[in-house]
Amino acid sequence: MRRWALVVLLLPALAGANLSKEIGQRDMPAVVFLLAGDVKAGKLVPVTSGSGTILTADGAILTNHHVIYDKGQKRLHDFVAVGLLKAYDQAPELTCLAVPSHGLIDGDLDLAIVKCEQDLSGKPFRAQGWPTIPVGSSKDLVPGVTEIFVIGYPGVGGPTINVTRGTVSGFLGKEGGAGRDWIKTDAAIAHGNSGGTAIDEEGKLVGIPTAVFPGQADLGERVGLLRPVELAEPLIAKAAAGWDPGAQADAAPPPTPPAPRTGDKSCALAKGVLLSGHVYASDNSAPIEGAYVIVLRPGVKRKQIKDDYSNIDAFYIAYAITDQDGTFAMPCPVPRNQTFTVVVLARGFVELSGDDVLSTSKAPDRFEPWGGKVYLQRAE
């Protein structure tokens, strides 16, 4: 099985990228430079860079998830600074800061939308009247015929905006099979183009530069890969409807969940079913860190627990807390051949609970119930 690599390889630039003056003047200001990083000792420390496309006049920016995600630490970066086009021959002007954890995210498709919430001094910021690129369609692209233009800040030859031209060379499905999960192109793509813009001859957004298909570079086998814009439609629709990242940050927290039992060093059962899975936000599929997944004792119903959870310690048999990837793993097994009520809690999200929603009658020793995924709705 061939594996794909993120856009980290420098490819030779294609000569003669040729946009009409009108399309260039309209579209290039809507392509932004993104500088993602973390807060260390109270300072903003840049880590990596990429590109993005402004979708709405109030500053919703489409990019790749991997641009704002620290793969080594398995978490989103603390901030992403947005740089706007100042002039074709100048570096972009850093203008404001977005918080990746407040974004709309689809990690499976490597797509995300962010929006600035602060200026560079930390004061509240809201974009107004930003330039945008019209969203097109990749459905009419024809291999070997349709020309596309890749715009972004790859860092090749300096910090200024960069445009390359190429032809659609085909399509790919998942894991390199048949399908339209990817658009193949011979347009030059390099590190920093990730999350940027691929437009058709009419200047409409048709794809997001995301990866390269590895081959032997000296034989010209490197192929640029774009995510078709249709895969981002659910995220784009939310942005177009006026999505506000601040509303997610200000969501009211639920009551404090239970603390671990003091002095517990052993499990009630030596054998049983070990539960694991993942907890995600329902609106953007972002992993939720610090969520409590609580399994109540057999026969206990949700109504027996007080709304402030002050008595829950007497009713649960096992629980786990999700890590930064939203993953939970129960340290203690639960009994076989039983049904259980489950409660899932996370600060800023609505409680999810259900009576007798977990059955261990046919469960293996290690079991991921509900398909291994739980989705929580954000609090209003």
C-alpha cells in the first residue's frame, strides 16, 4: 500500500503561471498566510506555517487541519496568526489571531475553518469587509484539459505570495484507489501551500492543496494532491451561516464532574470488559479533552443522580477521562452480561446520558461501544 506524505517536499516551480489581471486582483488578496504556534512563558512562539482561503467577509478562513495541529503533541496549536496580502512584492502583514480549538474541524478530511478573535495585542477583533474567493465546483474538471492555479505562501523564493499553474491530471480515492477524494495535478506545490487555494480558470475555488503523492522525484513522479472543495461543503455552510467561534468559547460549563476516588488503587473486578472510545464535538468533530465517560452500576438510572452530580460517587462502577485526542480508556473492567446507564460530561457541552444504552452480553475483552465514537452538543 502506498502512503501519502503531507506537503513537505519542494517541487520545481512551473514557469509562466498566467492569471488574468482581473482574477488576480480579486482572488490573491483573499489568500492568507497562516502562522501557527503555542504560548510559552506568556509569549507567542511560532511553530509552523501554511496558507488559507477567506470564505466570508467576516473572516472565516478555510485551511488544512494539519496546518493548525501539532502531530507530535497530538493537539491543536494554541494560536494561528493571520497574515493579509499587503503587496505582491512584500511579505504578508500579520493582522490578528485565531484560536484553533474554537474552529470548525474535520480531522478525517484534514480540513478546518478558523476565524480571528483577537488582534496582535490581545484586544477583541472582528473582521469586516475582507476580500473573498467565490466557491466553485470540481465536478466539471477534466484530466489533461482543465488548468488550475495554486496560490499560497510556500516560502519558495521568499515570503511573498506565490502562484503556479498546472493541469488537472486525474483523481484518486481513499488510500490511492478509485474515487474523487483527491484531485491530482502537476501544478507545483510546496511546504507552506498546505491549506491554500486552487482555483479554476474562472477564479473559483475548486480545491485545497493538501499533500503530495510520493514517487521518485528524479523521474518526475511527484503528484500534487488537492482536496475537492465539495468535501468542505459542511464546514463552508456553517461559516456562511454566520458561525461565531466566540460563542463556543463562552459556552456555559456543566456542573463539576466527579473527582477520582481517593485511595483507589485496585479495581472491583479482576476480569470483565475494558471499554474505550472517543468523544467529539458534534458540530465540527473536534476531539474533546477532559470529558468524563461514566458507567453507572447495573440497575441504576440517570434520574437517581442529582443534577449537581454530588451523589454520583455512590452510583458509578467505572469511568474514564478523555485525553487531548478525545480518547478514553476505562482503567477498570465492567461486568459481563449486564446492561448499564452511561453519562458523558464535558465542560462547555450538554450532558449526554442514556439508560441501559451499554450491553456487555456479547462484548469482547476490549470493547469500543457505539462504534467507538460519542458526540456531544455544545452548550448554548
